[in-house]
Amino acid sequence: MHATIYGGARAPATAVAERKRVKPRKSIFDHFMDGLKESRFAEARRVIEKHNHLVAPDNLGDDGAASEGRNDETLSDRT
């Protein structure tokens, strides 16, 4: 029997493995989107820090009402 090879000689396995390890380069659009995301996160951090005094603290007291949330029953018990 004869072995027929179409498409020429095969590349050595090491060359194929080397090719798979190389990361594809980012396009200009990917770089733009990364920069846009980074700038929006920075802006969000600045706004949160600027208005941090308006955010309620995590724990208001020993009863843990701030973290668990209050419903009408707990409010009526306190009044």
C-alpha cells in the first residue's frame, strides 16, 4: 500500500505547540474598550467617594436592623 499525503509535509509538533502558546494581539478596538471601562470605573469610584457621606453605615445598632432590613412589623413594635 502507498501512503498519499496531500498538502505537503506536516509541521513538527513543537512548531504547532509554539504557535498555540502565543497570545493573539489585541485590536485597537479592544484597547479602546479597555481604556473606556477603566475610565468609567475610576469615575464611579470618584463619585462614590464624593457622596460617601450620604450612604448609610452597615450597622446602625446592636439589633442588626440595617443589615437585615426592616419591615412593617418591626417598625410597629418600636413605636
